[in-house]
Amino acid sequence: MIKVGLSGNRYSGKDRVANLFKQISIPIFEADTILRFILNYNYELLGEIREKLGNDIFLTDSLDFRNIKDPKTFDKVLDMVEPDIFRAYKLFNKKHEKCTYTIFHSSILFERDWDKKMDLSISVFAPHTDRIKRCKYVTDLGLLAVNDLVKTEMDPLEKNRLSDYTIHNYNDEITVFGDTLSQVNKIDQKIIDKFLFNEATKRVI
């Protein structure tokens, strides 16, 4: 099995891309959802976080990331949660062990260096203007607030550089890269070819 990381900046369309992979029967591990679940229901871990980092970042019994203003505190929380996330991913892969590959879908794949835990990684890219339009449509924030929001993330071109594949998700869908679905299908075939090559190499050895 090949482990594939999928990420992208806010409003790049990574959720849509994940759904397209799901439509062609690729198992998707939703790391952000698992993270939220852990921070709501793993009371033993929440107790450890509260003991080490204090009560300020908590909203009643659950942890609220919006209360974390210090990036170092944010990283400390993720350091403590990370083992649980990857234990869950290991169980997920065991459940889907007959599949050619699974996708680890995370908004912080590159920020946390989780791409290094994957065999391959995919970055979903959209131009800044497209992302601003989508954010404004979804959130109804003012233009300055939207710009401030998207500026806080890792440079999307850096994510493209770090990834093995890039999916270009433009609003008009008319680009030299083809539409989003055709790009997903091409990458799917490349990953399958890589898997088959790896299996053939193992048999030769």
C-alpha cells in the first residue's frame, strides 16, 4: 500500500479534490476530523494538555484552537495529539490493506512535516485571487480580513515544491493542466503505476 498525503491552503479546493478521489473509490483518512474528535473526546489526553498548557485554551471540557494565539502553544498541542492521529491512520490502513493506496487528507500536512511520513504527497493549488473570491463567498468577510486570513499560511508555491504532484484548481477550470477531475485521474494512474512497479521490483529481488 502507498500512503499519499493531500493538502493545500485555505480555499484552494482540497476538500473538493479529496471528494473526487473518494468518488473513484480511494479511501480518504480525514486527519482534521480525527484531530477535532480527539480534542473533543479523548479526555485523558485533554487532561494532560490542560496540566501542561493551562486552562486558557479550553472552552469548557473541549479545546478550542481559536483560543490559541501563540504558535508555539499550537505546536505543543499538536505534538501531544500527533501520536493518536497516526495510530488512527495505521488502523485505517489496516482496514483498507487490500487497496493500492490511501489518502491522508490534512490542512497542515507540510506545516507539520507530515509529508515526510507519506510515500507521496499532493498539493492542491489555486491562484490567490481565486482563493480570495471563494473565501469571501463562503465567509462573507471583508476583503482586508480575507487577505489577513490567507496571509497566515505557508506559501502555496512552497507546498507545490515540496509535493510530488500538484493539482491546479482554478475557478474557470480552463487551463493547460486540464480540469480538476482529469488531473485527479492522471495522478491516480501514476500512483497505481508506481505501486505495480514496486510490486514487480519486489518479485525480481
